[in-house]
Amino acid sequence: MSIGARSQSAKTYLEKYYESFAEASLDELVRHGLNALRDTLQQDKELNTLNCSIGIVGVDFKFKIVEGEELNQYLNLLDNVEDSTQEEQGQAPMDTEEL
């Protein structure tokens, strides 16, 4: 994973969750990688199909680069997990509906 100058926050994230990686599915592993990568971004930036790509390789999986529209399925995992991660940490997700 290429994370550049802001790598400490990504390292911290990966160290926090690394014990779960051995039993994780491909989607979960990619989600963890994207969460770690997202932690390195400046506050006004978001991961999207224009600034991110994923390389996947495994014992029974030939190297594959995921980018463009195919990447959206993995980026969408971030949106689905953000609220549940906040709940795990004892925080309620922010209500964005107008009153």
C-alpha cells in the first residue's frame, strides 16, 4: 500500500485490526486497506475512482488491478461501514436529516 507522508495514521489503523486479517474475506481486507488509506487523506479529500486504485493478489488469485467503475463496489463498502464503526466505538452516527 502506498500511503506517503501521512502514513502514521494508516499504520495505527492497520495495527489495531491486523489480528482479524487472517480470517477476513477479500471484501473485508480491501475495506481495511481503504480505511487505512482514507485515514491518510487531508480533511477535505475523499477516496474516489479518480484518486484510488487497488491491487489484489493471493495464493489462488492472479494479480488484478481494480480501478474505475469496478472500484466503486469497494468504495461503497466504506460508506456502509462508517456508521457501524462509530457505533462500535460508542458513538452514535450523525443525523444529517433536516428538521
